[in-house]
Amino acid sequence: MTRNHLLLIDPQNDFMDIPGAALPVAGAAADMARLAGFIDAAGSRLAQLFVTLDSHHSVGIERPGFWRQGDGAAVQPFTAIRADDVRAARYLPRDLAALPRVLAYLDALEAGGRYTLMVWPVHCEIGTWGHNVYAPVRDAYVRWEAAALTPVRKVLKGLNPWTENYSALQAEVPLADDPLTQLNTALVAELDAGDRIFIAGEASSHCVRATTEHLLGHLPLADAGKIVLLADCMSPVPGFEAQGQAFLQAMRERGTVVTTAAEALNRLA
């Protein structure tokens, strides 16, 4: 029997386009409604569910409270900060003692070529409503747990305030003194044990993208086709629509399957 895994990335309240969300993704609630339907319809044909949880503190290197402008003014969410900005004192950490560490981080991040630092609204803070899984998704996976007598595998990411952690597999700049920021080889192996890995969640422009890219980077090349992206169960962060579309196109070119939840049900054996 085919072993099907579902990797659900950050289906949390703060990413839903619902009242009270800190970082709403347009279309996310509808995405997650379709995903809940997929879980219910797939039922016992799903061997294992994995749910990642963006998990942050209120202060961190990508949070507004960490930064100030050169004149002392606050830094607003959705501000991009580059190493050159800091060297020119356009933006500075509020704790100037952190300046050498911040510059080393920004240099390493930019050298990676994937992202520059973005200051995000405080979101998915541990212990808050925004950190919780969106109720329709949670209800669906609880029904799956009850039928399968198997707990959903929860994976926390973003706990270290000194590095960004879009991917569920490793931080953008892994830290030598924190194994949680380094490649999660155990999770890669667990996912790879599936014959198919269905992927959904928020947002396609960032966390879904980063996780899928890292996963592909650590699976055998011949296994790219085992990844199935549920394109109607993910949406980009507003303003990053081009990045979301580019991600899906790049994944098609690399051999992954990009489809809808309804069509994916036909791939379940």
C-alpha cells in the first residue's frame, strides 16, 4: 500500500484572513477549508500528518522592537533591512552591543542569496491565540487522529530570536550553538519514508517555499516527483504574489507535482 504523508505548514490563526490576525494572508481561510476537506476525504489513506508551527517571541531579529532608525524613530513592519543599511546607520539594533552579531548575521543571510531581512509584525507569539492552529484544520486533523489512533507530528520553528526560520527544516542562517536551527535530519528522514509527500499551508511565498526547497535539497534527485504541492491550499503573503508564482513554476520545472486538493485525492492509493 502506498504510504502517503501530508506536510501542513503553519496553518495558524495569525496567517488567516480573519479578524484579529497579525499577518493575514489573503485567501488563507479558504485554502485551509479546502485542506480540511482534503484531510477528511483522504482519511485512512494518509499514513502520517506533520504540522509545522511558526513559534516566536515578541522580540527577535525580524521584529520591530529589535530595531530603530538612525534618528531613533521606530521601524515599521514590512521594512527590508540590509547589511549596508546598518553600516550606514540608517537602521540600528536598539541594543548597540548586538551590532557585530547583527552585521555578521545580515552578511551571512545575504550571502545565501535567498532572502534579505524583513521586519515582520509580531505574529505567532508562543502562548497567544495567533499561535494556535486555525480551528477548521485542527478539527479535521483531530478527526484523523481519532480514526488512525496516531498523533499528528508537531514541529516548532522560529524559537531562536537571532535567526529567521521560514523553513521547517532549518533556519536561514543556522547557528553553531543551537541545534534547533540546523538541518532537521530526523524530520527529513521521516518525510522521506513516505512514498508521496503532499504539501500545503501558508504562505507559498515564504514558509511553504523555503520548506519545500530545503526538502528537495536533501532528498535524492529521483524523489522530486514524490512531492505533491496542493496549489489551492496555499497563498502568498500580500505583496509577494510574484514570489509565490515563481516558486510554483520552479517546482514544476524541478519535477514536483503541482495540483489541486480535489485532483490530489485521485493520487491517493
